[in-house]
Amino acid sequence: MVKRGLQGVGILILLAIVVIAVSVVRFDKSKDELLPKYANAASQFIVLPDGATAHVRDQGNRSGPVLVLVHGSNASLHTWEPWVQILGAKYRVVTMDMPGHGLTGAVPNDDYSRTGMVAFVHEVTQKLGLTRYAIGGNSMGGGVAAQYTETWPDEVSALILVDAAGIPRKPQPGAKIPLAFRLAQTPVLNKLLLYVTPRSIIAEGLHKVFVDQSKVTDEMVSRYYDLTLYDGNRRATGIRFRLPPSDEATAEKLGAIKVPTLILWGEKDGLIPVEYAGEFAKRIPGSKVVIYPDVGHIPMEEAADKSAADVGAFLDASLAAEAAGAAPEPVETAPVHHDGKIEVVPVSPE
């Protein structure tokens, strides 16, 4: 009788474990499930030479100057839609989901390094027949854009860095690092993310990178969550977070960048502090800096109108200078607080 009772308890415990597992385990979502939700009429799926299929949007004024934009870690091309809507009247704006992100998903060569992403962007630009264009990037994508400019200087007309990676960072006590990022960098626990990815940790990460919490809508959280679960993306994220740091290699060559460079930063970025805007400015001759008060890590969404206006003014000036054959004067700059007007502030030599 006792034995039968223990067997019953064992069965109940096993059932409880199964119920808990079913409630927390999240399987990858398929292309058939997510394409109808997150692709649109502007979406193209371009097969690249290495076999990857890139989700690309080529929007705006098709006869205008070209601006190529690269999103940040665990984001997607959707982050640039506010700029596309504002700048598209004059500029041809090309956005893409990077390897292991969005609807591009995992790539055959499993190369999620910064160098691999630079190669990926270049394959996309070549497929689209682009020969001269400005390039910009946010966070991880800023590091990609900077290294891209170092690698393909003759193709890039201007560089835009938005709260960018690319310079080694000191330890940041109290930094607002999303839980998902911390877990992805933690041995053993990062393996769990392949199967257990609560929607709540996606929401937590988004709330940390915005100052204006009203920007973090249910629709945004659902999109980030769905695309995190897109087939192969979690595995790709795990591979990417285990790669050795690449900021040192990118930073070493920043001084060789000669194209006009605009550095945009949210003053209250808790992920990559605003001091790194100044670090980029010190290293890239002639760069210009704009700091947005009360803005976090994603100014193109949180301060879309101001940041797009600054980008438009910067690109207009860069194009005019290029047409006139004028080279920008090398001027060291420092970040400044202002109402959105692009300024250059000389820095006294140390």
C-alpha cells in the first residue's frame, strides 16, 4: 500500500515537472509563421554568395543618395523604420536583418563575428549594385559600420555612429545591462536560452534601453520576442556571445577613417555610456557629435524626428562638400548638449 502511494506521488511529481517544462520551454518559430507578420511589400529575400538569405528593405527615393543602416544586437531592420519614413523622401534607405537576427536568421557558415557581418553587408550592397553610399549603425551595428568603413573606404561617402560599439569599454558598475545579455554571456545558463526564453526578459531588456517607457509597446515587445525565437536565432546568439571581443581591432583603425562622420548618442544610455561618444570623436578626425538629453540607447526610435533631422542635415552638407570637391577639415570634437543642431566643438590639445 505504501509502495503504491509512493508510486502515485512519483507520478504526480513527474507530471508537475512535465507541466512546468511545457510552460517554460519555447520552440523556434518558423518562417511560415513569422513572415506574414514581419515582412512587408518592401521586403526582399536576397540569396548571397555564401548561401545566406538576407531579409532586406530597399525603400525611399530610389534615385536619391543611398544610406545603408545596420541594426544592433538582438534587434532587426524594423528599428530603422522611423528614419525611413522621414528620410525616405530624399534618400534611398537600405536596411537589413543581420546574420542571426530578424528574418535573415541563421546563416550557413555560422559566422556571427563583426568581420563576418561586415562581409554580409558588403555582399548585400554588391547584390543591390551599390557603389557609393553612406553607412550608419546602432550599437553592435555601429561597430559593424565603423569596421565596414575601415574595410571599404572607397565605397563609403559618410559614416553615422549611433550609440555605437567599436571601442573597448571599461567595467561599468551599475550599468543597465539587459538580463538576456547577461544570461547569454554566462556558461550553462546560456544553454538554457536555447529552450527557455521568457517574454518577460525581452520586455525587461527593452525597458532598460529606453528612457521614455511609453515607447516600449506590447507590439514592440512581441516583435522582439517573436524574432528572437525565429528559427536558429537563439543558437546564433549563443555563438555570437561566445566570440572573443573585437572592439580593440576596430578601435585601432578608427584614426584612418577620412569620410565625414556623425556621432549620435543618448545622454542616458545605460548600455554604452555617453562618454564613448567623446572617445569616438577623439579618434575620428573631423567627426561631429550630437548628444540627446533624456534619451537612451536607441535615439532613432526614441528621438526619431530630431535624430533624423540631424542625419539629413549632415548628409546634405556632406554631399554638398563632396560635389564641390572639398575635404572636411580635421577637427577634434567633443560631445555637447544642445537642442538638436549639429555643432562642432574644438577640443584643446592635451
